[in-house]
Amino acid sequence: MKRQIIQIDEEKCNGCGLCIPNCHEGALQLIDGKARLISDLMCDGLGACIGHCPEGAIEIIEREAQAYDEIAVIKEMVTKGENSYRTFSTFEGPPRVWLFKARSKMDARK
């Protein structure tokens, strides 16, 4: 399917890693000193990581990519341990649970 997804310019990326904690889906990792999109499935295409790149190496493009898979993202978050997510439920209507990435002490200092 054709959809919006991030693209990282390897020439511009300096490997600082500031984009990684700002990708709440966990779609980015540092590999060989550069930020890399590790899975189309995990990139929601919203670009929360873009504003944290000091080099302007990340942009949103439209291309053929696997559909974003929220279930895969949640499964990956859960493997990171209880400090990587929080659950919240509603008290009205049918039971629902959302997972949110927990802020670390480092995030709280910003």
C-alpha cells in the first residue's frame, strides 16, 4: 500500500540518536552509527521524530510500505518491561485499555 512514512538521509544523519526516544512506536534504532527505520510496520508516519533531529535528516515521504501495525508496536513495547508503558482504562462504555509510553526521568527534565 502507498502511505506516508519517514525517510532518513544517511548523509545528513550524525548518529546523535535524539530521534530514537521520540519515536514512541520504537521504529528507530541506531545501527552502525546511524539512525535507521527498522520496520515499516512500526512507523505510523506521523513524524514525531522529525523535530528532534538537529541535522534535518528525517522527512516524511509517500511510498509503498507495509501498513502500520499498532498491535506489533504494543507487543514490542510490552517486551521492554513495565517501565516502558502504562495502561489506562475507561470507566464508561465497554472496557478499553490503552498503552502509553512512560516518561523516563530523562524525558521529564526537558
